[in-house]
Amino acid sequence: MAFYTGGSSALSNAKCAMNLCNPAQPSNATCCKHKNPSCYFCFGRDKPGSSMLILLVQTFIYMFLVLLTQHGYLKQWWNKLLNLRYVRPLKRCNDEMVRAEEVYVSNAAALPVAAQATNALLVKDVHENYVSLESCRIKNCNAVKGVSFSIKKGECFGVLGVNGAGKSSTFRTITGENLATLGRVVANGNFLTLCHRQRYFQAIAYCPQFYGLDEFLTGWDNLALLLRLRGFSRDDVYNEVETWIKVVGLERYAKERVNSYSGGCKRRLAAAAALAQGAPVTLLDEPTAGVDVSARRRVWSVLRRGLAQDRAIIITSHSLNEMEALCNRVAIMSSGELCALGSPAELRAKHAAGHVVRIKLRPTAHVGDSAETREKLKRDIHNQFNCTLKDEHKTMLHYHINERMTNSDLFKALESLKAAHPNLIEDYSATETTLEEVFLSFARDSQKNSNKNAPL
């Protein structure tokens, strides 16, 4: 409307200036006297002033909304509005190390920044509750339930969990992609708040699971772009890009577009892009997913290079070997909670005490009464050990020894069993409980809880 009335006034004024008005019309009498009939900023009927004022006010209002959206204020207010009735859920896991970590994080977050020199990242009691509207009913999904942990400088921290355990939601909260319903996050002394977002984001680098690269640029240009955005000089960018391209072994494909890369090459480049930025805290979401064994070792060397520079690295992965090879500490998530925390050795010792024994049986064709002899062997094993039969096959018995035993006592007992059943036992093996078995035990517990809570 402002443009229409303003244009009409401009057209009428132009006719007056060129003496093109029709003197037969009484409304054009002033025009024929070489006077402007309309004022651009006047208020009244058929005057553009009121419409232009409305347009100006709308401009300020919409720009204000754009700034609020850009800086996250609208998202934060909307999140608080949806979660006004949010209540902290009761904790299902009650691990001693997890409780001790919560106390440490709570005390460390209250200290001044100067006293947090050793902590690269603090995650304090973070909750993430998703609210959606389905069939005119509000539906809540509590993805993260009070997660707390700390990461020291130069430490590699691993997060394990089945799909849906809350790993990616925790990562999205730490990177600021999602706003936490409750809790605080501190990276290198900078709080994740709307007032300190820029300084906080300068302290972290992120390798997402998908869509972390510009596929229309070459691998070399992707790294160069990220480093330039970080403020590196032109000479430093060239040296750093060349170095990291060699570390991940992509010299052959450095000048090719990323959309022509294989999945493994993309993951290697994404990991290099996150670590090359030099941020104190680097987050990598499954950095070796879809990577072959040789390339995985290269990614590991990239991570160790970052750790040698006193950076903190937090990774998620489904590779238990990767966790044991790289991580100083591992956290196991289940149903949005931290259920276990510690070094791989501590987790094996605490959550899966004992040994795993596999007894290889001879083919039944060479044994007389195979069923009766097999049952007698199983009774003798249960009499000898405090054990649980985990799996049974035609030529294999898989037991978990639930008590702590020295290796000498364990092998002595197994040798006595073999001597008592020479025609049935062909061989046996005894190993310590692996991190994979600890993880699977928590995964089974999570599955049981989800089945209990599932609607009938």
C-alpha cells in the first residue's frame, strides 16, 4: 500500500511538473497552477505517509525477530515454554563412579575460570526433552536424563551406547545445535549461554556423523575454508592443509570434489577437518564408521596426533577395539543415562568380574551315551564353579565364571575336568571378560527396560 500511494503521488507530481494535467477536472486546479498536489510524507486520504510509517515499523519488528532467531533467543524461549512442566526423572543407574563424577563436575563448574585449567569440557546434569504434537496430543521423548562428565586436556573420552541411547542427542547439545532442557556445558572455561556463544564455539570443533563437508568443493578446499574461517593466515592454511592431507593419506584425492569420494575417504577427511582447526575440544561422532581397517589406523594416528597437542577428544563409536585402543575413559549410556564410567580395564573389572570359559567338545559320534555324558559334564562344571551357561552348541559350551579366581586355580580346575571327561572334552580356553561383553550386558538391560515400558 505504501508503494502504491507513494507511486500515485509521484505520478501526479510528475504530471504537474510537465504541465500534463487536465484543467477540465476541478481536482486538478492546483496542478494547473504549477503546484504539487500531493505530499510524500503527509497523512490523510490517498496520502502515503501512514502506509510508509507502517512499513517502517514492520521493518524494525521483522529485523528484531530475525536477530532474536539468529542468536537463539526465540528457540530458547520456545523450549522453556514447552518444558514448563518438565520433572527430572528418577535415575535408574546407580554406579559409584558415575555418582563421584557428578559430584566432581558440580564442584568444578562452581569454580572460577582460572581454577578450571585442567578441565577442557564440563557437562553438568544435562537433560534433553523433545516435545512434539501428534494427533492433537503432546508427546514427550526424554532422550538425555541428567548426564554429567568431565574431560581433561589431553584426554580421549569415549561414549558407548546402542542406537537410541542418547549419544547423538548429547553431542547436539554440546555443539549447541539443540538447547538443553536443563543443565550447563562449559568448554575451555566458556559457558554455553546466549551471551557467550561465540567464545564457546571457538573452543570446540565437531565432526558430525553425516553432512559435515561441502561436497561441491575439493578435499583440499574444504580444509582450507575451515581454517580460513578459524582465522588462520594464508601461509599457515597451506602448511596445515598439506600436513593433514598427508596424515590421513588423501594426497591422491586432495584435488577432487568430495562428492566423488568413497564413504571411508569422507570420514577420514571429516576427522582431519575437525582436528585441523586446533580447537581445545574436538567432538567426533563415529569417525571410523564405514572405514576399512587400513584407513581406520590412519584415523587413529590423526586422533593420537591431536592428543599429543594436549587437546581433549570425545568420540562415539560402535567399535569396542577402537575404544580400548584410544580412550583413557569410557562412558556407557543406556536409555539416556550414564550407567558406567571408567577406563576399559576398570569397567571390565567392576561390571563383569570373572572369566569366560569355552569348552570344545568332541564329536558325538565318538562318544557312547552322548546326552547323559554331556549332562554329567555340565553338572560337574556347576559343582566346580559359580558359573552361568551363556551359550550352548553341539560341540561348544560357553560359560561365564561369576567369581574371582586366580589364573592358576582356574586352569587347575579345568585340567581336572578334562581329566575326568577325556572322551568328551577336546580343548578349552579361558579369557578375561572383554569390554564388548560389558557393553552387551548393559544393552540387554536397556532392551529389557524398553520392553517393560512399551505400550501393550
